[in-house]
Amino acid sequence: PIADQAQPFGIKRPIFYIPVGQGFIVEIINDLDFIEFNNRQRVFIKESDVLGDQNDPNYAENGSSFYRGQALADEESEIEEDDMQLIRLQFSTSEGATRRFVLGFSNRTTDGFDYGYDGGLVDDIPSEDMGSLFNGKQYVLQAFSPITDDKVIDLNLNASGDLMYRLEIVELNNIDPSREIYLRDNQENIIHDLKDGPYDFTANAGQNPDRFDLVFRNDQTLSNNQEILNDALVFVDQGSKLLFVKRLDEKVKTLTLVNTLGQIVRSENYISNNSLENGISIDKLSTGVYLITIETEKNIKIKKKIVIK
């Protein structure tokens, strides 16, 4: 699914079935002569089976929405029980605009792009918006491999800078009650337990692709990692145009440089610590402010601003 930006904000919950008359987008990844839709892909349901209390989250007006638990499948259709773990998040502004986005976790999905599960944006990102981030693209639906303590999910924030913002959990499905879920604010060095309540914040204008992460470790583990973050020394020698990263004991998995427009201008994998200690050339980059993100093999992220003159 791909999100339609005609009305970018809202809280209408996505559902499993596409009702009669509802348009949708098909993305083709290989050369095909045609796409076939046939009767076996249909599920029939009576209008009376979806009517109910409007305060019920499964309420659907005039049969316009179909819900898995209420569907009447024919003899040839078997609906697989949905065991995917879901975290439904809501981003909102002080002016009342909202965006809901969903993170899913299962054994049948990966931390890469999963066709049929991951849904991005059709148009440009609205001026006030938030979602998960993968390969520089924002998603409103994204699936991952199962949750682990060291999993880190990148979030993208687009802000005008004039408002107050809030991020909160609105629903958890198939999530272990003991599972900890934290929002990590890399700018303010704050770890917030989203299961305890919403997180309110202000933001700089523009895209903020490196400020927030969703993490699943407890406070003590994160505190130990903070020592690594604080010890690392990142700086630029303006004369030689070399970028140095010193006092880093962990092996580096990825290094990225992002400009003020949110564009990735450099990305490298598995750079040796010796190379970082001796400096890597950045002479081809334009003058300006950049955000460097270093992720270690233990999924610890170091984020620093650098200035190239």
C-alpha cells in the first residue's frame, strides 16, 4: 500500500480488505504484460454484518469497510490468522493535524523492503509529518523482522518549526506486555518510555531524519551505550579536509553524511577504525553543515554535526 497525500493527515484505520468502489494503486517491479484480478480474490459480506456501534473501533458505516473478524469467506477462501506484532503510533501537532503510522514485526518479513507490507508516500512529505525511515524514504506502513532488544527503527520528522509536536502509542497488537518501547531523542539525549505516555517536543524547521529512533532496550542498557557515544570524538580538519573519528572502540557498520536538506551525500559500510583515526577525505563536499551518523556493529548510533568551511 502507498499513502495518498490528497488529505495527508487523519486517523482512519487501514483495513485488510478493499471495499467496493475504493481505488488503489498497483506498483509493478518487473515487466508484465497484464495484471489479473479474478473472483477468487473476492470476499463477500452482507451490509448488515458490518453495521454496529459507531463508538466501536470496528464500526463501518453503510458497509463501506470490511474487517477480517467479520468477513464471511466462501468455501475456497481461508483467511490466515494474523499473528503480526503491530505498534500503531500517532504524530500530532498543536494545531490538531495528525498522522498515524504502523510498524509491524513477524518471522515472514525482513528489515529490508517487503512488497505487500511496506507502504510509502505517493507525493512529497507534508510540512508537518512523521513516519518510519528506510533508505531515505518515509513510510506510513513498514514491516520488520521480529523485535529484539537491539533493534533500532529510524524515524523521519518533517516540521515547520513553529509548533509543538507529540508522538504517542495508540495501539499495540500481539505485543508482549513486558516488551519495553522507547523513543530516543538524539538531539536532546532523552530516552522516553512510550508505554508510559506521549512525548511532547519542539523541532527545527525542515526534515529531521536523524533526531528520533524507536528502540527496545531498557534504560540501563541505553545508559551503558551512552558512555560510548560520549567518548567518541568527531571533528573536521578544515585545512586537510579530513574527517576524523577517534576514541571509538566499536567496529563501524555504516557511516553516512546528510546535508541540511536531508539528502544523503555520502554513505560507506564497514570502514576500519584505523581509517577513521587517520582521517577520511571529504574534499568533494560543499561548504555547509552536515549530520554524520555512525552505526556500530552493536547497533549503537553516534550522531554529530560537523561544519565544512
